[in-house]
Amino acid sequence: MLSLLQKIREAVNKTQVFKSIFRHGYPDTDGNRALVMFSNIILHLHPVRVRRGALKIKFTWCLGGLTFLFFILLAITGVILMFYYVPDTRRAYNDIRDLETVIYFGSLFRAVHRWSAHAMVFSVWMHMTRVFMTGSYKPPREFNWVVGVILLVTTLVLSWTGYLLPWDQLALWAVTVGSKMAEATPFIGAAGPFGPELGFGPENDMAFALLGGTIVGQSALLRFYVLHCLALPLITALFIAVHFWRIRKDGFSGPL
Amino acid sequence: MSEKVSDSAQVTTKSSRLSAMIKKTAAGKVAPENTVLVWPNLVYLELICMMVAVSVILFLSLVAPAPLEELASADTTPNPTKAPWYFLGLQELLVYFDPWLAGMVLPTLMLVGLILIPYLDPNPRGKGYYTFSERKFSMLVFSFGLGLWYALIFVGVFFRGLDWSWYWPWDDWHVHQPAGAAKLIDLEIILQSSLGLSESPLITLGRYAVTTANLLTWVILGAFYGIGFTVPFLFFRDFYRKLGFVRYNLVMFFFISMMGVPMKIFVRLLADVKYVLVTPWFKI
């Protein structure tokens, strides 16, 4: 049975189609195992060889990779949810109701999106804690820690902007709490220290910029939608790329 | 013919480079016998990890689908109004600090402090392995901040009910707790009445009437930072010497500010102090 499978695989590996896609044989020789890291766009994030210590689960707990996985899950389910959702205050809530009740697997996609979001916030925190505890931010990896903090911020803002989109009571009031804080920004918030003195009122302050108005309404929903589905994922993906690139350039800090 | 030669020469350099890569690692200086090929060793580990994580997410999604409440309405304010759990630490801080501090200045300080960590920690030991004994100070400070963050979130999630009052798990969460906020009092009023200080202002700067008691609260806040900066400088010379002037001042600023958060919480809980410092523009 095994030899039959092997024969089939060998036959497939010889076809023009297989060769055109992978450019080398199945990675069962050292040479092909190295080549696969060069020729595969996803695998090329890895080096060809790693130190044995890098495989120790008790060192990394897979947390950085898990965070990336949750980001990918969020991107996939997010795109699916976008097919069914219109950021209009008159229909956003009903679109979510449809997802829950009418659309095949709508409820599941929404639940996976939500759980992945919670998991991503949590795994980012855990990953940062691990990186601190192993001192992996120390030279020459200082800047990658900074990139990591930026990714922490984009993760939190992504979660927060997504919170508004279902347009239910939970969404509206959680975002209202946040916009009250934006109103209190020092110097540029209407209710913040020195804000009114510098000419900032409810019609031109930080909260106004965030919400596109003085209340959490249609402009706020559109802004949060665009930030959540377009701007922030792009920024996050960019910084993830830098983050991974720097891991490769700075090397891995783990044990032998 | 010549084309063929150059082609094969290219192949040779390419393959020799490749064989070098097979032996080499990202770190470069590690002996090959201490390294393994990423395929299959790491790739398979990642695959297993990924499958476990996706299974957990799918399981959670099936047993606990995403909630959907009533349609958003500006007319009905839920009580309590809770932010998502990862922001409940900040929302809990709103009990003890005004929104400009709890929602803006403190989170900004946290993030800037986090960004600065690698530049403020000059200790070369403890890189790439878990250790407490080789880097006690940084470990303790980070763990303290982290503990504080999680404690605030824990309180926000599990102990805050109607009107953001404190509820034990065995309390009836549908009944309002008796209001206790009315007896809160500013530190300068406490000082004024207990020390018998004059209520008339020493100087008036526009809207700001500076009384003796108010000046005293400035002195107390200044002393909090002043003592914090001076004591390690005088008595822990080694600590200061290792950090140097710029790093020392940054470390101490963030450290003292972080310690100020639980201190304000305690002052509020134990002495019912609302603000330790009051100006017409901001209150702390």
C-alpha cells in the first residue's frame, strides 16, 4: 500500500505540471528540503536549518505563529462576512441577523471571526510576555520589539473597530465608552486638559475626527468599517512582514 | 556551445551556494550538528500546532457562538456599559482617574514604556533563555505592571455590575448597590481642614486660585517624584552607574508613574480621596 502511494507520488513528481509549480522534487532529500524553503513563498519565511533549541515548544509556546494563524483566520472569515454586510446603520444590524439565521454557515463564520479576534489579542499579549521573559528583545533585536508593540496597537484597534460593526447595543455603547476617552485627550479633546483653551470643541476635536461627528452614528460606522476591513489589515500585514523579516535578519534568540 | 558552458558554470555556483546553505544556519556560527533541517522538523511542528489551534477555535465557535444584542439605540443606555474585556483594565482605571488620564495619558505611557524597554535595559545577560536571578529588577518591574494590568481586567470583568459598583459573585446583580461615591473628598480639602489652612488664595493665575493647601498638594506630588528619583541615585549607586544619566531618568519616570497608579487606587480606597491635585484645567 505504502509502496503504491510512493509510486503514485513519484509519478506525479515527474509530471510537467508538478515541476512547473514546485521547481524541484518532493522534499525527502536534503537538497529538496533546502530548495523548498527557497521556492515556496510561504515556506521561505523560514531558514533552511534551525538550531535544535528553536524547536522546543517550552521556549516559544508557538505564540508568534499562533498570532499569525489567527490573523489569517480573521482575514479569511472577514472576507466572507464582508459579502453579507453593508455598513449602513439602517441595515447593518439586519445583515448580522441574516448571517445568524439565514445564511449557510453564517453564524459559524461569525463565531470563528469573533473567537479568532479574542484569541489574537490574547496570544499577542502572551507572545510579548514570552519575548520579555526570555530577554529576546535585547540587542540586536530591539527594533523588532518596537514593531511588535506597533502590532499590539493595530491588533487592539482592529478589535475595537470591529466591535462596532454588528450595530447592536453592545457595539454602540462599548464604542461610546471609547469615544468619551478620545474626547478627553489632552490638548486636542473637547473635554481634555487645555483642549477648550486651544479652541477644541465637540465639533473639531479628537473624538470628532474618530467618529466623523459628535455621536456614534453613520459616519462613525463607515469610518470604523473602512479602518477595520481595509486600512488596519493592510497596516498590520505590512508590519507583520517587517516583523518576520527582522526575525530572519536578526536571527533567533533561543537556546541551542 | 559557450552558452552551454556558462550555463553549467552557473549551475555549479548555484548548487555550491545551496549546499553551503544546507549546512549554514541563520545564526551562522552554530555547529551543523546542533541544527536540523526546517523541513520536516519545524514545518511539521507548525502544522500540528496550527491544526490544534484551528480545532480549538472551531470547538469554541460551535459551543459559544457570537452574541448579538438588541439593535443599537441611543435612547437606552445599558447598565453597566462594558467595553470588550481587553479594554476593561482601562475602564476600571476610570473609577480612580479622570478619562484624560485613564483613557489617554496612562495607555500612552504604557505603550511608550513598552517601546522603550529594549533601550532602557542594558543588562546583556538573560538573552534567549528564561532566568530570574540574572535580571531581577527588569523581571520584577515587568511582572508587576503585567499583574496590575490583569488584576484591573479581572476586576472589570468579574466584579463590576450595575453603576460600575463592586459586586461579589454571590451578590444579587439585579439590585443597585447603595451609592458610596458622595463621601469622596479632594486631598487639598482634607489638608485645609485638618491643618486649619486659610481658604483665601495666595496668588491667582487667571482662573486658578492657588491656596496654601493647593500648593501643598503640588509639593506632595513633586515630593513623590523627587524622592523616587533621588533615593536610588543616592543609595543605589551601582544601579545608577549601570544605567547612566538618560536611561536612569527615563526608567525612574516610568517606574514612579507606574507605582503612582496603585498608590492613587489605595489612597482612594483607604482615605476616600477623589483627587490628589486639582487645577481648573485638569485633576489628578
